[in-house]
Amino acid sequence: MAKMNFGGVIENVETREEFPLDKAREILKDETIAVIGYGVQGPGQSLNLRDNGFNVIVGQRPGKTFEKAIADGWVPGETLFDIKEACERATIIAVLLSDAAQIAVWPTIKETLTPGKALYFSHGFAINWSDRTGVVPPADVDVIMVAPKGSGTSLRTMFLEGRGLNSSYAIYQDATGKAWNRVIAMGIGIGSGYLFETTFKREATSDLTGERGTLMGAIQGLLLAQYETLRENGHTPSEAFNETVEELTQSLMPLFAAKGMDWMYANCSTTAQRGALDWMVPFHDATKPVFEKLYKSVCDGIEAQRSIDSNSQPDYREKLNEELKALHDSEMWQTAAVVRQLRPENN
């Protein structure tokens, strides 16, 4: 385990140099890993584990997703099973179902948790809000987590490119004395770039805050506010979109992803630098109270309960698709489709 200095704060970090793939394989050589759920994280994690030489099977309910697993090379009766049989066969049960589905399937999973098994998650939701989800593991199993900092699609894509997606890891319960080795080996096995230590509570609260904040909710709200302001003042859709989204995603984000915000600023015009430095403070001051309100809502369990209530409704998917369609059909994102077609690589 390495000690890394993050801006003056020392954190525990594991890298592939310190914990190589061969070591991970050796630790898990007698384990059977069952990936339960083949939706968002399931394909990326299971395929990476399979390609890295681990003994992995998939548990999935019949339907379209089951057929997708078959198309990806999982064989019914050999490496693809219904959820209960996969859990029974496993020594490590990787619960990669949606949060709502985890609640529904938990009684089935719990039946199969014999002493010494490991219960693995990629999100702390079900355990952290166990009073709301009912997911309370028995005391004689390990409870561990590796949470990739991105989608399962990104995890798989970066793996195939020879890169790794950073992940956090946590141990909630170490019943066997092997939980640390198991969790780090799983993190290396799924293709993590490096692993940083967290807790189930910190991961769950930071994840819900991030999704509702800068990663998804806040960024859409911020982009739309600027786009609307430009349009209301006579700017064309293409101009408003390019100044709001296209330049951000295609030019500036790669710069600060590579070397940081200061480096991105240094590579922009002096006019842009001055404006950014002057206006970052008002934007910070305007949005900080919103983030504080959001974080409190997450910590109080309000966001978790809202998610549980919404996602457990029988017409959830139908309502979700309606909301996503409205987003898709909005002028800003219809303009985006045209702008993407005009990119040089598409011509």
C-alpha cells in the first residue's frame, strides 16, 4: 500500500505496480466470482475479469439482457445462470444490479450467503441506507466494494485500450481476514487504474452528490442556462451551442483533464483568462449554497428514498423514457446532433 500526498492530505492508494495482475490471480485462483446483473457495470466488469483470466460467471434474469450476455460469449448452463444458481455457485457474489433491483433480489441473494463468502458491491447505496433498503448481510461473510469512477462502458473501453479507470475501494465487514486481499484483487481484476481507499458511507454520499451535481445534474442546468441566455439575446442555435458545449467538451476539457485547470487557463487567451478568474468567484458563491443543500439532502437519506420510491414504481421506465425524450428533443441537444455530424471526423 502506498501513501500518496493529495494537496497535503495523505491517502492510501494501491497501484498495479504494487499489486500486479499475477498477484490478484493467485489470490483469487480458488474463487468463483458471480457477477449478478448485466446492465450498467455488469458487462464491463465481467468481461474484464474473464479476459484477465479469473473464474467468473454471470447471473441474470431471462429477457433482453440475458440475450445480450449470450451475445457477449456467456454460455447458458456453463458461465451464465439464473441469479440464484449463480449465487449458489459463487464464493464472491458481485451485486451489480441497479439499486432498486438489489432491494428486490436481496432475499434471493441472502439465502445463498454461506459462511466465508464475499459480498461485493460497486456502490455503497444498499449498505449505507440499509434501514431503507433492507440489505443487511449476515456477520459471517466479507462485505467489500470496488467502485469504478465512471460507467461500465468506460471501464471496458479503457481496458481494451490498455488503460485503467480509477476506482475507490472499501471494506465494510471482514469476516474471514481475507477481505483486503479480496477487494484489491477484485479491483485489479476488473481493470482499475489505481485504487483509493474510502468507506461505504463516503462513497455513497459522494456518488449521489456527484451525479446530481457537477457530473450530471448541475452541468446540464449550467449549460442550459447559458445556452438560453445566448439564444434570448439573438444568438443562433449553432453559435450558442458552440460557445456553451462544443468548445468545452472538444477543446477545453481535454486540456484540463491532461494537466489541470491552471494549465488550461494558461493555454487560453489573456481575455479568457481574465474573465475566468474574475467570474469563477461569483459562480462559486452562487452555487455553493445549492451544493450544501444537495449534500444535506443526500446525507439525510432524502435522495436515497426518492430514488427508491421512484425506481420501484411499475411505470418507472416509461416515465424515465418520457423525461429523457424531452431532454433529447430540446433545441440545445437537437443542435448538438447537427454539430456532431459537422465534426471533421464525420465528413
